[in-house]
Amino acid sequence: MKIVLIGAGNMATHLGMKLVEVGEEVVQVFSRDRLKALQLATEIGAGFTNDLNEISTEADLYFLAVHDDAIGTVAQQLFEKGLDDKLIVHTSGATPTRVFDEAAPGLNRVGAFYPLQSFSKIRKPDFQKIPICVDASRVEDLAILTRLAQLLSKHVFHINDEQRGTLHLAAVFVNNFTNHLFAVGEKIQTEAGLPFEMLLPLIHETVAKLADGPPATMQTGPAVRHDDATIQRHLRQLENQPELQAIYQILTKNIQDYQ
């Protein structure tokens, strides 16, 4: 297939590189940021543009790897270019595919292609381990996306909009919120003149234990022990940081409610 990547951020970058690696032909990269489009296109041997009016109409598959709130607008512009017979999919976990019907009901072939991973420019992901979730409005297009996903990963799932939205919600808890707590821990360490690296063995062990059983059964710490003296001591330490104190109290209660 000939593929167009609309977007040049972290998702588009790693997806484009992997598609080329497995032998697919990415013919064009679009980004409103001309430099980003050029950089990714150069890396994967594709054409590039920062003008949606110049999007190729000769491709078979169009990936919309853009911000969620831009999916509808871009879909409408693609429809206006006469791409109603092309397969157009977004890579969002949170956005339902009905966004296409709402923004551009004339598009006949739409779907979702969602790699469940946190992508960053500085780390190359192992796509073979990444769950890829696919969905499409037509059975034949679902088969196309499934075959393509299987070239990239050993873990391919057909899930609907509701399931994908729930998966994305869970991912925000285990990834985004967890990483923010790492940042909070780093700040606490730094303010005390202690290196964050001291916490890394603990973080690694916490993650490693997930392979041994459900997370709730692996819970440790003062909350699960109902160690009220320690909890109160921690809250006093956070008296000058009421937002963190509130987070501490909420998480402590939530851990205890799980038991």
C-alpha cells in the first residue's frame, strides 16, 4: 500500500519508521510545521508538505496522527479533496471513530489504528511488544488494518470505540499519572538534597512485581498497613504544599478502599 502520514510528532515518527522498516511505502508526510515534515520525510524517504491542499490523492491509506481535537477538521479537509474512497484512520486512543461521521459523513472508509504505547523521540520502541488496537467501518478494511498491524506487532486486537476509550483511560492512570508521581518524588528528593536515582531500584522492583500477580495484591506502604502515625507524619511534612498533601490523602484513602 501507499501510505500518507498526516502528522510528524512522536507517534507519526515511530509509526512511519516502523512502516518503512517492514516494507511499506510511505509516500508523503504532512505537518503544519514544515521543518518537522521535512525531517521525518527525509528520514523515511518520503515526500513532504505543510499544506493540506497538497496532500497526495494517490495513496491507499491515510494515517491521522494529529491532536485529538484536530481529527475532525483534517478529516473534513480530506473529504473536500475527494478522498471519500480512501481508507482514512486516526491513531487516537480516546477519540471514537464517529468523529469521522460527525465531521465528514461523506467519508466511506474510516477506522482507528491505535498503538498502545507512550512514544518519545529519544527512545526507539519495540513494536513487536506493543498492543495495536484496530477498528474500521467496513469488514474488508478491518482485515487490511489487521494485516498491517500484524506486520508491526505480535499483539493485535480488534476493539470498538468504547473499549478503546476505556483502555486509554486505564493507560492514563498507569502511565501519565504514574510518571507525574515520579516527577513529584524527584522534586521531593531534590529539595532535600537527595538524588532521584536513589528511588530507581524501588521503581524497577515495583514494576517487576506486576508480573507476579494483580497490582492490588502487591500493594505495600503505610496506607495498606493503616500506619496512621507515619501517614500523619507525612502529611505534616507536606503542610506547606497543600496540593501534594491533598493528593497524598486521596491516594491513601483510595488504597485503603481497595483492600
